[in-house]
Amino acid sequence: MSNFVISDRFYFSSETLSLINKYFGSTFVIKYGGSAMQNPNLQSQVIEDLSLLHFLGINIVLVHGGGIFINNWLNRLNIEPKFENGVRITDPEAMEIVEMVLVGKINKELVSLFNQNNICSIGLSGKDANLIHASAMFKSTSNLTGKVKSINSKVLHLLFSNRFIPVIASIASDLKGKTYNINADTVASSIASELKADKLILLTDMPGILRDVHDSSTLIKDISLDSLTNLLAEDVISGGMIPKIQSCIDALRSNVKSVHIIDGRLEHSILHELLTYNRVGSMIVS
Ligand SMILES: Nc1ncnc2c1ncn2[C@@H]1O[C@H](COP(=O)(O)OP(=O)(O)OP(=O)(O)O)[C@@H](O)[C@H]1O
Ligand SMILES: [Mg+2]
């Protein structure tokens, strides 16, 4: 069978056809990290790649982060960004900025990019249609860092049945209407678990899980759920990779079939990872 070229780096072959066949009707939850969003051209390309997957009959949910953009805005307003174990600590002053940047700016920019590909996408925060119920992660009432209490996937099924792509910002409220900022990897994992998604895909600014974070040749391409749990104990994982790994573990334990962590700064990395057997990132299966 002849090959068809996607870029000068790779091409599709007969294996691609069998993967497309396998994926038809599947559900993929993709988390697009703010860290990988910095180049606008690449951002458009990522949305084009997701549009292609949508046209191939895959149900796509896009959850986005935006850490770097939030930090820029906090710095402009002389508010110091704070993190603990890779998770942002959000006080009430920072919360307003986080919500404005994630829901008002990044979410709408991504929806607008889908518009350019003639795809109907709907931007949602966890508040819309009661998609996510949040609760506090910490005891302090002035820390608005939240966790997912429950997911109400009704609106997602409604959107899938009309071939819309949900684009989700990781802001949600509790039953009393108090707003929380939740780590976007955690939200993506909870949504993937609730939907029993076939894949959870985390796009970040690293080639995948590295045994040595400073050496990309130490990429771990295939790893089992058990070995992943050991990595956490071995101190290989730090910063923003901590909630990512925990999210992978939670999703796989909730019957999501596989999780991929891939480099969102690499051209067509999603297609390369999903539509060829010569994958580029880390894949974790249970
Ligand atoms: N073993 C590891 N392998 C790969 N990355 C690691 C590892 N340990 C720590 N990291 C860090 O994890 C970071 C990715 O998480 P980070 O939260 O910064 O980005 P993101 O989640 O993609 O973006 P956002 O938080 O804006 O959604 C990398 O930039 C890297 O510094
Ligand atoms: Mg992160």
C-alpha cells in the first residue's frame, strides 16, 4: 500500500487505516497544557489535528490549562503566583484573574480556532450545565484551590450527539456557588473516567515522562500502571508532572483504556502518536 505524507517528518501508511477503523466512535479526552500553547501557529495546528480526529468519527473533549498566561496576568497585577506540589494555590484575589484568563480568554480563543475549521465547539467552564461540582482541596477558606467532587456528563452527551466539541476550562463551583480553580489535568482525568473514555491524552511541554527531567533521551515510551505508581515513590516526578501522573493513575483505575503524555510543542505530535505505530510520547496502560 502507498504512503500518504502528512509532513516531512512522517507519513501515514496502511497501519493508519487500521487505527482509524479502530478509533471510529471512540471517545478521547485531551488536555492541552498552557505550557504547550505559547506558539500561536502550533496552537492552530493542534486544533487542526483535533478537528481531523473529530472528522474521523472520534468524540473529542478538550480540557485546557493556561498556567503560563495566568502567571503573566498575575505578574502584571503584582500578585505572586504560588504552587504546592505542582498545583496552583489560589487565593480570592488570584481566583478572579484565573477565572477571567481561563474562561474569558483562553477558552474563547480555542473555540474560535475550531470555528476556523468549520467545527461547532462550545466553550464551557465546570459551572455550565452543572458539569463539575467542586469542593475545597484545603481546609483554609481563603484557598480556592479545588478538587472534583462529581461530574455531570449530561451536557457532554448532548454535545456529542450533535457532533459538537466541548472545550472546557477547569473552573467550577460548589453547591453554595463558591468558585474554585481545579488543576486541569485532574479535571480531564475525572471527565475521562466519567465518560469511560478510550483515551486520555495530556499535551505538555515535555516529550513525555522523563526519567531525568533534564535529558529528553530518558523518555519512558511505554509504562504500566504499576510502574507509574513506583515512579512517584522514586522521586522522578516533580512540579506540574505530579498532578499529571496522579491523573493518569486515577483515569486508568477508572477503566480509561490508555493515557498518553505527549509534547504539544512538536508539529502534529497528536497525529504521530495516535495514527502511527511509531509513537512519540509516553503511553501508559493498565
Ligand atoms: N519526570 C518528569 N518528566 C517530564 N516532566 C517533568 C518531570 N518532572 C517534572 N516535570 C515538569 O512538569 C512540567 C509540566 O507540567 P506543567 O504543569 O508545567 O505544564 P502543563 O500541565 O502542560 O500546563 P498547565 O499547567 O498550564 O496546564 C514540565 O515542564 C517539567 O518541568
Ligand atoms: Mg500543569
